[in-house]
Amino acid sequence: MSAPRVMLADAMAALHELGGAAATALRIVAIVVAAWVVIKVAQRAIRTLRMRIASRFDDRESVQRAETLGRVFRYLVAVVVSLIAGMLVLSELGVSVAPILGAAGVAGLAVGFGAQSLVKDYFTGFFLLVEDQIRQGDVVSLGEHAGLVEVVTLRYVQLRDYDGNVHYVPNSTITSVVNMGRGHAQAVVDIGVAYSVDIDAAMACMHAVASEMRLDPAFATRILADLEMAGVERWADSAVLIRARFKVAPLEQWNVRREYLRRLKKAFDAAGIEIPFPQMVLHPASRRPAAPSQPARAGT
């Protein structure tokens, strides 16, 4: 009788263990499914919020910046939820999570010291996007590099200069941003005239050319205000420099400046206003009288 009882007890124990394993498996499945649902719901909510925010923007660059930030937040949600779900699954399997967290902390510290610049790249890139310091299509100066912004990521900014060279600037090396295409720009011109020229007449000619340019349909939308005359900037070696500027649309300062200088050259030639070139006056040194020749010595 004892043998059947033993067999029955073993069967009950095996059934109990099987039931415990099944319950653990069900809990693990529930954790995985719940994590998947949370990730999908959170990512959909972020995507919906991004679309609503982007619908309020009129320019393509702001929409693209919102899309970039949306991708970043969706990725962060997926990583955080996946880590939490992984720790819960390990705890269900009977694995102690504390040693793993401690090892992960040590490994994270080591990786942090070894990849400081990479981490700084991502943090700096995140704030560049959030604060809207740089957009694709802007012309910026980032320290030693300057050019047209083609790509902005969390790790680097891609610039193309006037010669066509492509510069990849890591975000961690960006300490200051000079954006030349935000809001409006100023086309500054320094005009040199000869010292013999009537300064008031030269300024009047500059104003006339500027007014003519504003009436031109090709430049009517590029020039936002009348020419602002600063006046005589300085007395140079061979010219009097007159400084003025136009308030222009973003990234139009170079086009307006070149066209204005072209037209002003023709106007100065027609008005007889001299545009000087560097000159040098040479004063010949006075010749000294030649020293008298000494008489030859006797016996030589």
C-alpha cells in the first residue's frame, strides 16, 4: 500500500510543479504582452502629438525637426519599457536582479568614461534640436567650419561650404553657433571713394542706386527696408570708406550685396566719382656729394 501512496504523492508534486511553471510562463507572457502594448500605445501617442505640433508649422524645416524629436522620444520609450520588462521577466525566472543592476552600473560607468564624447554628442544634438538653434537649409558658422546645413542629427551636423566641401562637425565640439539665416539679415557694404570726391554727392548716389534696386521686381521681396547709411567709417590709406547696409530676407545678403556693388560701380562711373586704388608715393633720396679721391702715396 505504501508504494501506491508514494506514487500518488509524486504525481501530486509533479502536478503542483507543473502548475507553478505554467503560472510562471503565463506571467512572463503577460509581462511581454503588456510591455508590447505599452510601447505601441506610447509611440502612437507621441506620433499623434508630433503630427499635431507639426500641423501648426508652415515651414518644412520645423516639421522635420519635430519628426526628428518624435523619433528620439519613441526610441527612448521603447528602450525604457523593454528594460523594465526584461527585469520583471528575470525576477519571474528566479534570477536575482540586484547583481545584474550592479554589474550594469559598473559597465555603464566604464562605457561612460570611454565614450564621453559620444554621449556629449547626443546630449548636445538633443538640445540643438529642442532649442531650434540649427535647421536644415541654414547657413551657419560652427567654430572653424561654416557652410550650408544639409543634415542635422543627434551626433553631428553636416555642412557644405561654398567650394562644395562637406564638413561633418560632431555636436560635442560645437561651443557656439552663428546662424546667418534666421529671421532677417544685413547686407553690409563698405564703399571707398577718393579723398577729392564730395562725400555728400557719393552718399546721394548710393541712396539713388538703392532706391532703384528696391523698385526692381527681382529684388523687391529680397530687400526689406531702405538703405541705412551709417556714414564715414574711416579714413583709409588711399580712400574714404563709407559704410551702409540693407535689411534683407534670410540668406539674401550676399546676392543683394553683389548686385548693389555692380550697379553702384556703373553709377559712380556715370557720375564721375572716383573709386581709388592703392597708391604709393615714392620720394627719391637726396644724393650726397662724392667723397674726394685721396692722393696716391709716394712709393706706391
